[in-house]
Amino acid sequence: MSVISVKNLTKKFGNFTAVDNISFNVENNRVVGFLGPNGAGKTTTLRMIVGLSKPTSGEISLNDNKIEFGNSGLNNLFGYLPELPAFYNWMKGKEYLSFIADTFNISKKQQKTKITEVLKLVNLENAQNKRIGAYSGGMKQRLGIAQALINDPKILILDEPVSALDPIGRKEVLNVIQTLSANKTIFLSTHILSDVDKICDDVVIINEGKIAAASSLPELKEKYTKLILYVEFSENPAKLVPKLKKVPWALRVEVDATSAKIWLRSEDDVRKNLPIKFFADESVGIYSYGIKLPEIEDLFLDLVRKGK
């Protein structure tokens, strides 16, 4: 069942087309990464989905309800965390959540239970009476997720929820997202590709305003990118690059000080031991050797380079 449906969505700013006739669906209880280079149209798309920006054309539905710009009647369908959430720093965390609950007309009796519940979920119980201005970046992002949950939505839309955080803050927020994924649909924009591999079921990739790919993560890896041979050497492999670029079984080669990533034309070439024979002939020491499906970072770079 599709809980987010985007059909032929376009957004123009004068002569510039920021989002160009895109369509995709998000299924129920999935964590979906919305990926793209800076300026690809991610935030513009999210703002249209939550009704903060008017599409030039196209349709958006959440749970079969059509989203319209300026119509706040459907706000209970989703929770939204913008890329740069604004807080009243003089407020305390609990006080801020009560303020947000008031905007949803949640009764004071219900607020007490709900605020306690979301504070526990985002691990801010001990900071609820602390002023927001004294919160760390990770704490503010977790508070932002808490306010997005205050109306108990089934859909969470998060715009770059970890982009400005240090590793500790990022891990805290990712842990919250993983916990929420048990019973909510989460659509998040991010450019931290390693996080996508950790928490996402599906990905939608946008490039220059167009959809480059949309699929489950395993299917996308299998469909769009060849297997990669990872080799760790006992010495710098830079001298091998000119020869590797000429062998018929290598599509592309990337090396650093001690290792190489080699995109393979066929897994059969590995079964025939062609790479091993090549390295043996070159008399180089190998610490590790193996093939696997690419990481999302490899896939993303491939799709953006090719403009698919």
C-alpha cells in the first residue's frame, strides 16, 4: 500500500525547473532515503509534499488524501522535521512540546501522556526541564523529531535530520529513527550515504530535478551497478592502474594508498581467477581480496555520473 504518492510533480521558479515531472511511491512501514546532490530538488520536493510550497503541476497524496498548498486540514497525517528547525531557545523542552501540542488542539490531559511518551522515545526525559538554548545539536534534532511525533502521525518526513551533527549526535538520531521504523513510514532526505545503508529499506534518487532511480536498496544495487572487487595490498597499488585500465575484465578502477576498488564486467572473470593471475604476474602482495555488491555511495556516484 502506497502511503505517499507523487505523480508528475513539477516545480518551476521563473525559467528554472527545480523539480521536473517526477513520480514515485512510498510504501507503508518502510524507511526510504531520498538522495541527490546539493541543488537536485530534494528540499523543494519535501516542502511540496507537506504543503508548504505550491507545485507548478502534478499531484501529491498521503494515505489517499490529496495534499494542497495552504490547506492545513491534513497536517495530522504526517510529522515534519525541516532541515533547519527553529526553536524558542528560552523555552524548556517540555514546554515547547506542549506549545506544539496546542497547535494540534491536543487536550492538556492527553498532552501529559503524549509528551512523556515522545520524550522517552527520543531519550530527552532528563532534559525536559532544561532550556532549549542549552541543548546540543543532537538534542535539538531529537527534540525536532519529538515535535514531529506529537500528533502521533503514521508518516514521518525528515529533511537532512543528521547533516549538521557530530558522530555522537548522528548516532543518537539514527537510533531514534530505527526505533520509529517498527511502526511508521519514514521518508528522509540525506546526503550521508553510509547512513542510508544502515537504516533504509528503499531509496529514491533525484538528480537535476529528475528521478534517477527508485527501488528497494538490494534491487537497486543489483540492477544498476556491477560487482566490485575490493583488494588490499601490502604496498601502494598506484603503479598497477595503467595496466588495470587495459585488462578486459575491469570496467573502472579506483585506488588509494593501500587498496583498490575494481568494477568488474562479469563475476565469471573472478571465477576464472583472472584478477589473481594478473596480480601474481605483477608480483604484488595482497592482504585481502573479495567481491561484493557496491555500497550505496558507489551506486549513487555511478547514477549521478551517468545521468541515468
